[in-house]
Amino acid sequence: MASIADDNMQVLDFEGQLKTQADYFKTLRVLDNDGTLLDEGAFARTELTDEDLQAIMKRMLFNRQLDIRSTKLAKQGRFGFFAPTAGQEASQMASAYAFTKDDWLFPGYRDIPQVIDKGWPVWKAILWSRGHVKGNEFTNADNEPINAWVPQIIIGAQYVEAAGVGLGLKKRQKNAVAYTYTGDGGTSQGDFYEGINFAAAYKANAVFFVQNNGFAISTPRQLQTAAPHLAAKGWAAGVPSLVVDGNDAIAMYLAAKEARAWASSGHGPVVIEALTNRLEPHSTAGDDPLRYRTKEDIAASWQKEPLIRMRQFITNKGIWDEAQETAYIAEVDDYIDEQIKIADNIGKQKVSDFLKNTLAVPGQAMQEQIARFESEGK
């Protein structure tokens, strides 16, 4: 039996504490990089059918094509702010597949694909990037509301929003959760801790994702924080936390599914750290990743990107082939072409429109400004 003296020695072993933190969090993995199934029991636990696997693959391909097309539009000056998503398709789309239409999504600015997955038309996403008011209408193609909020520009602030809605869902006894995403940089923000702490204290129905892509905006992960695992930050708030291979679509789905079941049952929130990689610039607003990464590092990361292993896995199962993928990509491109035309045909906002959208009840001075600009056709 350990003595008090032994306990005290362990308490005062600072180096030992650091080693314990580094060693504790194992990474949830189901597929190897070549698509080999590593854990049949974990895969069975997902209860994913062949149709589900195909659906997840299609969502990931949609994400990749949207990234490619959006980047091209941004270079042409036809897209506003855009944060590339290549490399994060599994951490985004496979996790999102575990949630229902009744669950509330609180995205960051890199999480446009998950909002679209909720039913938001791409043409509205394009207008959102351009700052058009119609881009802030979160409705589907039939003009019905979707359970998603405005993509958050303030890094980490979506965690606070998700905590509040998660508590509301709990109080209303809904079988639903609020789920949200931030990056590794977001875990250094005050809103990150405030959100998970509030959600934990009130056992809110919330799932918090950290897409650890290694570089935040431009700061390498190892320079940003001394925490061996970002998931450990969840423990500080008393939240069950786990680390997942973010390039493994099956592992991401399983983690999200289990976390949703836990949170929706009234047990409180879960933090999921997804180890992934951003393969492109932080944004199309002038970022040059070669200022903080090497060409060799980026090339090596492309060999581990999530589409490779998912494609191989379902091809080996006999439910996917190159012809299917080529046909689906062509279908996605046609859809995006159509959506671009819709966005381009929406009338540009006038100065008077911006003023009208500022306040629900404009003051006297603003009313005069609106009248003056309207008289000038502006």
C-alpha cells in the first residue's frame, strides 16, 4: 500500500506530471493510411452501412471540389474571404455525418462545408463570402430554416454560442445537441475555455471539436502551447476529452457518434481533438504557408490526406470505383456552376441597403442618410 510519503513524492514530481500528460491520451484510429481496417470491433460499433460509407465519401469529395472551385473564384476576384479546407475533409464531413437535422451547428469560418451539409445552398455561401445580406439567410433551397448559425469570424467565440444553445436544448429536454468547431489556435482563446467550462458546469448538450491542423494561422502547434495534447484542456473544465486521427473518416464518425449520444443523454459535453493537417494556406487573403512550412512537409502531408484512405477502404469493400468518383465530381461541378450563376445574378447591395440593414428602427439621422442615398440611386 502506498504511503502518504509516496503520494507526496508523486504530487511533487513535476517532470512526472508532464510525462503522464504526454502519455495518457491515446489516439482513436480505425483505418490505417493505406485504408486497412485496424479495429473491426470499432468499425462494427459505428453501425455504418455501405450506403453510409458512400455518403460520407461523397460529402468529403464535395468538400474537396468546393475548396478547389472556391480557391479559383477567389483568385478571379469573384469570391470574398475563403479559408481552404483541403486535408480536413474527414474531420469536418465524417464528424458532421453523425449529427441530425435537429442538432445545432456553430461553425467557424473554415466550416462552410458543414453548413452546406445542413442544407444551405452554395450560392448563399458565396454571397456570405462577399458580405451580401442574403448570405446571412440560413435557410435551405425551399427557404426553410436550417439549424446552423453564422460562421464565426472571432476565433473561438462559437464555443460560447454552442454552450448557451446546448444548455437551452437540455432545459427543453430535446434529443439534440449543439456542436461546434475551432482550430488549434482557437484553444488559446479565452472563449474556448469559457465555453467548455460553462457547458460542463451545467452539463449542456454540446460537442466541441478542435481541428488541430498544426499551424493555426501561421504559428506551429509546438510554439503555441506547452500542452502535450489539446484534448487535455478539456479536463481542466471537467469534460471527457479524446484525441482522434482526424484523417480517418471512420474514427471521426465513431467519436462524433459516441460524443453525441453522451451529450444528448444529459451527461454533459465532450471535447474531441482531431489530428489533421491544413494542406493549403490559412486563407486566400495573402497567406504564404512557405513562410512557416517547408515544401517537403507539405508534400509529405498530401500523402496522408483523408481521401486516400477512405477511397482505398471502400474500394477494397467493392462499393466504390474510379468511374463512380469521376461521375460524382462532374455532378458536383455542374451544381457549383449553377450556384455561381445564381449568386452572380443577385443584385448588388446599395449604400442605402447597408444602412437599412444596420438598425431595426433607424434614427432620424440615419433615415435622412437613407433618403439622401436613395435619391441619388445609391
